Amino acid sequence: MNLRDLTSLSLITTDKHFETKHQAIKFLASQLYSEGKLYSEQAYLQSVLEREKQSPTGLDGGVAIPHGKSTAVKEAAFAIATVKEHIADWESVNPDNEVKLVIMLAIPDEKAGSTHLAILSEFMKRLCEEDYKNRLLTSANSEELWKQLDNTSKDSAIEAVTGNKTILAVTACPAGMAHTYMAAEALVKAGKELGVKVLVEKQGANGIEDKHTFTQLRLAEAVIFANDVAIKEEQRYSHLPKVKTSVAAPIRNAASLINQALEAAENQPQKINNDILQAEEIFEEEHKPFKMEIKDSILTGISYIIPIIVAGGMTLAAAVLISQAFGLQDVYAEEGSWLWLLRQLGGGMLGQLMIPVLSAYMAYSIADKPGLAPGFAAGIAANLIGSGFLGGMLGGFLAGFLLKFFKQKIKTNGMLSGFVSFWVYPVAGTLIVGAVMLFLVGEPLAWLNEGLNTWLENLSGANAIILGALIGAMVSFDLGGPVNKAAYTFCIGAMASGNFIPYAAFASVKMVSAFAVTAATIIGKQHFSQQEREIGKQTWLLGLAGITEGAIPFMINDPLRVIPSLIAGSAVTGAIVASSHIGLNVPGAGIFSLALLQGKTIWAAAFIWLGAACLGACISTMLLIISRKRKLQSEQSNAIENKAC
């Protein structure tokens, strides 16, 4: 790929000074707009900020690659800036990363799965070479940097590594984009330093890339699985010692993982010969911790249903909007009409498709492909018995662990391998899982789901306040960590069952911490450092996009004071929204949720939803300032006492 074809001299800036990440992103967006690459600068800027809330775009070695996919982009392009002093507030996978090179990608929405990944992958491969990266960083001017973009060896591919030992690795993240490639880059780089040949297969949004060959599988010492979603065709590696970890782990310490893999290879050599390796299906008992298996299963299932929720909800909303805007209520209600069909399409995605997909891909995460058919059957059974999201999750676990057991006890080799893989697994699994769901757990699950739905629908008074406050506290307890994710999973589950109040509370609370940090650093600026004030200036924008992570630097520096302050305001916000019976049926909309709120007139819902966030932020702001002031007074008193002694 010729990178220079996707940029120009006017899109390259050297030795620029940026005080904050937002300032850098806004500058590069302006450059892209001025060069005619964008239809709308603001719309593109919003898409970049939306991406920033998903995971850090700061990498390692001084590099950050923010990117936005939007209909506001005319053609694929990128802008580059090198900076004089590193940008301090850029969240990076490596906490020690000091960003000095910013590469911002602009991708048309229709090319999100092709051009986007091709450019991102190409940059990852090239930046893996220190010499290439340093040439970009030390370019004296724009013209020199532009020339250096394609000054790379043809042998710089990610697999061009030498060593007397071979380690395989597979990387996969929920989005299938940046982290998948970043982890691959880190493993290859560490392998070079250790003298180990590391071959990485990337299972991303574009499918499997650099797929391991039979020869590589046969010659490898061990395999590293760095994944947050299920590995595809994992049975290929059943003969190899394994190291299993999250997709972020190699980015932090890839060398340690490679050493673990080498140690595993010494202690647990390959178990089978090459003839068996060529068999169609090879399985062995997995050693993944049960807790991690449960977590990965839930995250995998949810990652597959979120697009269905968004697409189905928006399709259904479009049908309602069209009928009301143009007075087509009769057409909307007429069976077989075009508007009725559109309504059925959206409703079918939410009511019929979502739960089977959840169950199937939860089972897939646990048992790989053999779990898909029983998983879909479990989801259909959950729909039939009316057990909703809870039944779908239980069915996914049931199908996954049943098929995992089958794989361990019913081996597939020789002449019967095809029969076992394509008949015993799916048919027996479907019959067993279906029977258990329909005849054993169906009635209690349906009763439990109906009870939960009834409780959520009838929330009022103290119950609504308690639920909202609990959601609010969980959201701001760790700002995107496990507790926050637990609240998110509950709200998505309630949404999948047709109860939209919890997610409305969740979305409103997500703004509180960011608003509070900005307000505290402005109103009580004398109590905060210059760096904290600079971070606070742009944190409110992250809040508008529904990003809680902007407050993390404050939480890390003073958790005992910051966490309770944020929880207090967030709990109030959650309680107000939940008790007001406002609903939201589209996840991840940020401030744009204002137009999608349900339960009251649009103006009343928007006023309560945004007003609750502002009120919660005011409470947290006051507490942040008071607690910081007391901390500084305590430190001054201690200093005086120590001096007197």
C-alpha cells in the first residue's frame, strides 16, 4: 500500500504544540476539512470522539492513531502531526506512552470494514520497526515526513522475524480493530528482541488475517491466545501448550507472555503426531479459568447483539416516525403494507433474532463452532417459553458447556470425524439443550423473567430510586472498569427484554463524572494543578459523548476522595432518571440520546435526563472541591508539624 496516496503535504504538520488531546484531534480534523476530505468537520469530529470512548488510541513508543468512520468523510485520508512536547492527557494502552506522533484516519462509513482496516493494519506493521517510526518522528519538515511515509523495506511484514524457536499467537478484540493489531505488533516486536520467531494470526473485523499454515502449526513450540472474544477454529491449536490472556496484556508486557509460552513448551511438549494434527477436528480439555470463560462468553454474546439492538430499534423508530410525520397511521397498522413490513422487520430483529444470537455466540465462545446450533436452539427455546434475556444467557451457558463436554468425551478422528462433527454435536446438543430449556427450566425462567419485567415496568417511588442510585454508583465506581461493565450488562439485558428505563439512567450518569471534573477545575482551580486544569478543560466534551474515562486521572491520583464524590452525584442522577420513568432503547448514543428518549414528551424527557446529569455533576463538583481543599489543608498542617519537629 502506498500511504502517500492517502494524504498530502498540506495534511502533514511537524513540530506543532498541543496542550491536550482534544486540541490535537480538533486541529487535524480542521486540516482534513480544509483539504476537502470532509463534508462536515463537526460530524467527523464527533465520530472520532465516539471512537475515543471505546478504548485508548494511544499505542506505545510515542504514537497515537485516532480515527473516525463517518458519512461526513468524502474519501479515505489521514493527517499527521509531530509535536514538540508530548501530549500528557492522551490515554494509551501503555500508561507510560508519551504521544509525540499523531496519525488521524478519516474513513467513509461504507469503507469501515475494508479501507479502514487496511490502512490501520499497514501503519501497525510499519510502526513496528523502530527505524521507520524514528524517521517519522525526526522529520525536519512536512515534505521530509511525506517522503518517509513509504520509505520502508518490503520485508517489514509482521511475520518477518527470525529465531531458533517459533511461537504462534492469535489476537482478537471485541471491535476487531486497533487492539487486535496493537497486540500483534507488540508480540512480534518482543519476539525480535528475545530472538524468538513469533507468528501472529489476527482475528479482527475483516476476518482471519495471516492465518497460520499447517507447517507453522506443526513446527510451533506453543501458542499465545490474546483475546477478549472467542477464538475462531481454536481446535487447530489443541496439540500445543497454551498461554491464555486478554488482548491488552501483550501491549503491556509481551516479553513476559513469550517467556511463559517457552516455559510451557518445555514443561508440556506437543502431545500428538502430524497425522492426527491433520484430522478435521481436534479437541482437548481447555484450561481457561472458569471465571474468565463466563466473562468472555457474556462479552462475546453482547458484542454480537448490540448491532442487532441498534439496527432493530432504529428501524422500528423510523417506521413510527414516518407514520406520525406523514399521517400514515393506517398504513402502519395495515397488515402487509410497506410500512407494516418495515415495522415487522425492526420488531423481528428485537423480538425474534436477538436472543438466539445472544445464546448462540455465548455458546460459540465456550465451545467454538459446535456450540452454534445448540446455542441458536437454546435462544429460540428462550423465546418460546418467554424467558427473555435471562433465558438466553442460561441457554448459552448450557449449550456451550454441554458441547464442551461432548468435545472432551467424544473425540473426532478417523472415519467417524465428519459424522460426530456434523451430526452428533449439533443434533444431540440441540435435542438435549432444547428439552432442558422447554421442559425443565422453562416455567421457572419464564416466571422469573416476567417478574423482573413487571418489577421494572412498575418501578415507582423508593424502588425506582434505589435501582437508579445503584446503577449510578456502579457506573462511576471505576469509570469503565468491571463494576461499570456489570451495570452496563444489566442495562443491556433489561433493554433486550423491552425495559428501557435502566439504560436511560445509565446513559445520563455517564456524563456526571466528566462534567464534575471540568466544573471543579474551573470553579476551584486554585486547588488543582496546572495539568489537572488542562485535562479538565476538555473532559466535559468526553462527557457529552458518554465517555467516563476522562475522570480516570483524577481518580487514580486521589481515589479515596474522588470515588465517593463521583458516586454521590451519580447516584442522585440515576435515581432521578429512573424514578421519572424515562426510557432509552438505543445504546451508546451520548448526547444524541436526547432525541431518542421515551416515556414523556421529548422536551420534558430531555429536560429531566440532561438536568439530572447536571444536578449530579453539581453535587460531585462541590464534593470534589471540598475534599481537595481539605486534603491540601491536611498536607499543609503536616508540613508545618514536620518542619517544627
